[in-house]
Amino acid sequence: MLEPVGWRLSLAGSFLLGNWVGSFQLSVISYQLSVIGYQLSVTTSGRRWLKIRKILIFIKGRVDS
């Protein structure tokens, strides 16, 4: 159940970073981060993943504003 959420977050992150900067290198870095995020979402327990997700949403809010 957590897998699609992880993928959506990672795809959104990759797209936003790539779109915002237009830098290939940054999009590669964001892709690597998204893979790490996906692995975390698969391997960690639900409670830990929720904490990570809250942090990610907080960071995203800071970047957007």
C-alpha cells in the first residue's frame, strides 16, 4: 500500500526539481533521492514511514513558499 505513495512522492520530487532548475545533474540527484525514499518506504515499518513522510511534506512546504 505504501509503494504507490512512495512512487508518487518521488516522481513529483523529480519533476519539481527538474522543472524548477532545468539542470540534468539535479534531476539525477533527485532521482537517486527518490530511489532511496522508495527503498525506505518498502523496508521501514508503517509508523517510521509516516514520520519520514511528515518530514518530506514539511520540507516540500518550505520549498514551495
